[in-house]
Amino acid sequence: MNQKWIFKPEPDEEVVDALNSSIGFGTLESKILVLRGIDNYQKAREFFKPKMEDIHNPFLMADMQKAVERIATAIENGEKIMVYGDYDVDGTTSVALMYLYLSKIVEKKFLDFYIPNRNSEGYGISKEGIDYAKANGYSLIIALDCGIKAVDKVGYAKSLEIDFIICDHHLPGEKIPDAVAVLDPKREDCRYPYKELSGCGVGFKLCQGLNTIYKIPDNQLYELTDLLAISIAADIVSITGENRVLAKLGLKHLRKTRNIGLSLLIPKEKISNFEISNIVFEIAPKINAAGRISHGKAAVELMVSESLTHATQIVNEIISLNNDRREMDMTSTQEALNQIQETNQTENATIVVYDPSWNKGVIGIVASRLIDVYYKPTVVFTDGNNGELVASVRSVADFDVHSALEECSDLFLKFGGHQAAAGLSIEKSKFEVFKEKFEKVVSERISESQKKPSITIDCIVDTDVFTRDFFNFHKKLAPFGPQNMKPVFVLKNQRVGGALKLIGKDDKHLKFQIHTPHLKRNMECVGFNLGKYIDDFDNKTFDMAFTIEENHWKGSVSYYLNIRDVRFK
């Protein structure tokens, strides 16, 4: 409630009219496209009908030839290859995808995967992982979704005669690790045209590069994009350009996946209509739960399993872990909220909390929940290893928390992330110093406009926009995600037209209808967490910001309006 409404600027009418003439949509539809930068026929063709031919040659990526040649040499010489990845969704899907591809060309006795333990090893390349590789005869490690800053660890591996190939998508540091190959489109010297691939996306490009040698049939290569779609959704990367092509292809394969583990994670009644949002809310938390609460290795084992019995056992364990994770994050969130009140942080520019009992796997979720309540840059600490504290950091929209943290970096043992989120570790004795310095830096940098949540609105519409043609057009805009979010519309001067009622647990949500005279039925509206405003809806006129949602039931599709914000008159 009470978000700042930011209307997108009106697009050039001539550009809208020209696009309208070339593609045959209505004026509103063309306006929506132009607002997303789709302002000519060619861009519209690439947007609505992406093809595999639209994605880029993998050998445009720096070091791709080196990576392909080193792996080919390892295969030819019978070397043992270890696939190494982070314990989150992007990392585990990356490892599963690479492992499944290599399994088609490498005997299993020469191939294994490794996921670090979140609690004992932490994020990224670990000494323990390298020691494991050495002890078990692995001479090549392919690291996915991590490694771009692992200069010391790669050097350590080299001293043990273990080669590294790094596939990462995070920002490099001042020095690139001395690996055989470092694949990262964000390298300054990398001319790869698309910079926003997920870690799994970089891994897929390596598979494409390898396939110029090993010629796995295209259908077998592309069916691995079911894992890639999950990584794109869960890692919240931009769904534009090549990611959009890969996400659409991946969703197509996910809806008919032959991956035993994934098929068990997806409700059968939803699989044919599975979208990015379903991945974010239904698959990703379950995959993440393994790495957060137990060990991410279970998630990879699930995604590479060839046994229904074994996969079913893992799924049951993961669902149990996810239930434990939910209980942990709710308990920890409530404790954090209590701590904020007790330490009088509500008037601060930041929120910084710490409790040694909080699980490292849920502090990122807790930070996000605190943002929902207080809307301030937030840091949640718990105990790490060797007496240090570890933290997850989350930011508010448009505030670069990574840049703010860099001013405090002299206090950190480890630090990494991006504008919206980060992770760090410090010595316990420096907690209060950090808390004070972070508050000072943020309070000096943050603007008044960044202190209040906002919602970006495409345009104002009337109820006559709700037609079958418009709903079909809206569906074609998917898959939705960063840089291609669902359009947000505003209806002005509305009143409840009927069927107003509370729904959900504890009557937290509400549902009602508004009059749509041109349709055979009224349009249904749902207000999540708006149940407490039921009397206002019943008695007042209001302006409503909303997105359009699909509801699938027994083979039929209906549409409803998801209320994002409301202003009562």
C-alpha cells in the first residue's frame, strides 16, 4: 500500500504508429512494446519469435577455444574431470547441466561433481574441494557460477598440478585467476555480445562449444535447457536478448521434461503451463533448501538421477528440508523484528541485526523479509567459522548497496555481490564498527526517493481493454522477469461490482469483481495481503494499479487482476 507510482514516459506517437502498421497490433499493444524498447519490426520479430539462430557463437567468448581444447585433451587422455559449483540454484543447475552433458561423452568413472558445504566451506572455490580433487586423482576442475575471484585457490590448485576452467557470470576483481580458461562475459576483454547470462548460461555456452567437436544431437543438447530455464528464473538475471531465447526454449523443454528429478518437483496439474514465476515460487525454494539447510549435493543428485526410486527419496528429503527452512526463516524473521524494535533502528537509514543462532542458509531470506517491512538497506549477520561473522545483504530499489559496502571493505574478511545483494564476513570484534560505518555511508548516499517503495506503471487503461485479443497479446510478452516485467496498468475511479470477500489463511487476502460491461462476466480482482482494507473497498471509490494473471483450472483458462497498489478516494 501507498507505493510511489512512477508512470513510464509517453512514447513517441510516430514510433508507436509505425510499429503498429508493421506488426498489426493495436495502439495500446504497440505502446507497451515501445516502452520496452521494441520499436521496430526486426526487434518485434526477435522478441516474439526467438530462434536458436538468434543466440551467439560461443567462441565469441574469451578463452572458449582454450576451454574446449583442454577438456578435449582431458577426454582423449582419460583424465578425471570434476565439475564444481556453488550450492544455490544457479550453481547446482549449472553442475547438473555440465555433468549430464559430459556424461554423454565421458565414461562415468572419469567424471564426478562437487558442491561445497555451505557451513564448513562457504561460498565459491574451497581448499577442501581442491584437496578432494587431488586425493581422488582429478586433474581438471570445471567451476561453474563461481571462481572469478578465486585467484589464491586456483593458484593452490596449480601447485598441486590441477587445472581449472572457470565458468562464471559475476564481476571480476582486479586480477583474473591464472586458470587454463576463464569464461565470463563480464570480463573487460571479453567481446561476447550478451553480458547477462546466468552461471548456468555460461556453462551451456561451454557445452555448445564442446558440441562442435562431439556432435551430440541437437535435441539432446537443447533438452538440457530445462535446467537453464530454472537458473535464469532463480538467479533473477535479465530476461532479454539471449536469455529470453534460452528461457523460452528451456520452458518448452521443462513442460515436457524427461529429467526424472525435475518431473517430481513439478505438480502434474501445472506442468503444461509452467512459467518463470512457477519456477521462482515452486521449484527454486525446494532446490535451494538442500544447500541452505543440509548439503547442495542432494539437489544435483536429484537432477542427474536415472532412478525413479532414488529421485523420489531425494525429493521427499528436499521437501522436508524446505519445510524446515520455512520454519527457520519465519522464526528468525520474528526474532529479527523484535531485535530491531529493541535496538531502536526503525528511524535509521539501515537495518543491521545479528544472532548467533540463525542458520546461515536463511539469513538472505530474513534480510528480504525485513526489506518488505522497513524498506531499508539491510544486513543480517550470524556466526560463521573460526569466530567470524557472516552476513547477507539486501538493498532497496535503485540503491547500489555494493558500492556502499565497498566504502566499508577495509573491515571485511570476504566480500562480494552486486548492486541489489551481497555477502560478506567480518571479525566479530568489528561488528559494531561496521554497523556504525554502514549507517553513516548509507545515510549520506541514499536519496529521499529511494526511501519509499515505488511501482512503475506502463499506462492507464479502461475496462474495455479486457478482451481475448489483448489477453493473448499479454501472454506473448512472456517469459516475464527483470527488464521484461509484467506490464502494470492503472484503472481509475473504480468501485467494487460484487462478490467482495476475504480469502486465505487468517483472511489476509480479499477477492472481488469490478464491472466490465463489454464482457459476459465481471472481471475478478485479487488483493494479496489487503484483507484489512475490506471496509474501504466496500465503501470507497479507488484507483488501482494491477497486473494481469492467468488462472488454469481443469483445462480452461481465466484471467484476473492482481492488485499491486490502491489509492482510495
